[in-house]
Amino acid sequence: MVGSDVWLSCIYPKGNSFDLNDLYVYWQISVPGKRNTNSVVTYYLSGNSSAGHGDNHYKGRARLSLDGMKQGNFSLHLHNVTPQDEQKFNCLVFRKSLELEKILEVTVTLNVAANYSMPVVSGPSQDEEFIFTCTSTNGYPRPNVYWINKTDNSLLDDTLQNSTVSLNAQGLYNVVSVLRIGRSPTVDVGCCIENVLLHQNLTSSQTETFTGTKDSITEDPVDDTQDAVNRPILSVLAVLVVAVAMAVATGWLCRSRCPYRSYAGAQAAKPELELTGQFARREGDPWRNCRSTGSGELGTPLSLCPPFRTGATR
């Protein structure tokens, strides 16, 4: 993947140990456009304490392990892979003690890939036909572009689309695809970007649904079903509000018309009638201090009063 690190394997099969002073190791690639011309990526020469670099493009990115070479591992560690690294790399190992006899040769093909961004569809334009535009960026290798009828997931005819694929400054591909289709009552399309190397298909996440005529285009028409369900509920709530309001008004009107009762205060106690004549109480009369109720401070207990007698008094 672009931006990652990789190991390009080159291992001596017999598992021998080696003296670094007896080795010459080269990693090289073919120069594009120049037949039988190679460019050295990195190398190790007998007697050197470290490896060198021949191509500035790989300076600081290609490295050999000295400890690994002692054990017969001549693999190349490549940092920060770029699209330009998609090459065939040749590993060559020679022994000085064998009069520079080549003891190992390995060819490694490096395939480079990068994920495309999720495709985005825009449109349609207000023309005689529907025009949709799909964009996706920063992918590798060159992609395949498809337009899909999402109604039945069928592929639209390639003649309806015009795709432009270009390299950006990072060496990655950008894609712009334009779809032209005739007007119809409903259009539901999507854009698909295929990365063959990664076995990856990216399809625009949003559904592009459009309905309307030449003079009026509506995107994703609103369904009135929910409004139809809500109308009876709103009607019931309105009736309840009116009923509560009428009840409150009736209570207020009744209260304003009903008379109020006023409090007249405490009533004065009526004085006891004073008996006169033969019924008046006299001094020394044993009944003077008798009361018809129980005992108290001013009265004599009922049991101390003389018994009541009937008939004439002597």
C-alpha cells in the first residue's frame, strides 16, 4: 500500500553464515524506457561498514540489514512506498573469495495500491437531459468506473458515460465521470469505482433519486403517509382543548353571578329572666344556689339540694 513499509525477500536457501568482508550485494531496477539499463537502488561492498545508494529516489528509504546478511538474509527494507516503486527489483549476491561468483539472484515484483476515496455523485443539471457527475480521488492503480441503475442493480450502458482519469502530484489517480441519460419520471443511479488490485468496489453511499418534469425537479419527494396518520390525533387534541376552555369559562361565569354570604359576627348572649313575686329567690332559700346542671364554682352539687316534694308547702 502507498505510504507503508515493505520487505522484499532475498534469502540464501542453504542457511549458511557469511563474512561481510566476502560479500558484494546489489539491489537494482530496470530504467523505464531504456532497454538493458539498470539503476542501483542500494548496495553493499566488501569492506564497507554500511550500504550505499545509487538512485536518489531511494536514498534514505532503502536499507539492508548487516546482521541479516551474516545469516544469509539479503532482503531489502523499503520505507514509505510510492506509486513509482511499482517495479521489478533484482537482488544479486557475489562472493569475493570465489572470484566474484554470483551465488544468489532473486527477482521480486512490487505491486503498489492505494484506496480510492468514496465516490460522490452530484446533479442532475437543468438541461434537456439528466447529467450526473461522479468524483473519486487518490487511488492506485487506474480504476474501472461503472454507473448503476439502483432500481434493479443493473449496469448502465458505457456509451452513456464519459470518464476522465488523471495523475495528481502524488502519482495517484483522480477520477471524474459524467453520466448523461434521458429524462424520466424517476431516476435512481449510483457510481461504482473498482480497484482491481485490491479486489475492491466502492459505490456512492447516497441514493440519487429524482422525480419531476423538465420545468420542475424534486429530489427525494416527501411521503405524506405520516401526515395522514397524524391528522386524526391533532383533531382529537383540538377538541379536548376546546372542551377544557369551555369548562373553565362556565365556572368563572357562575362564580361571578352567585351572591356572597357575609359573616355577621358573634351574637350577643340573651340575659336570663329575673323571677319576681312568689317565684323570686329569697335569702335563706335552699334552692337559691341549686342548679339543674352539675357542680361548679357558683353552684351547689345537685346531691346537696333538698329533695323535691310535690304537693302544698307547709
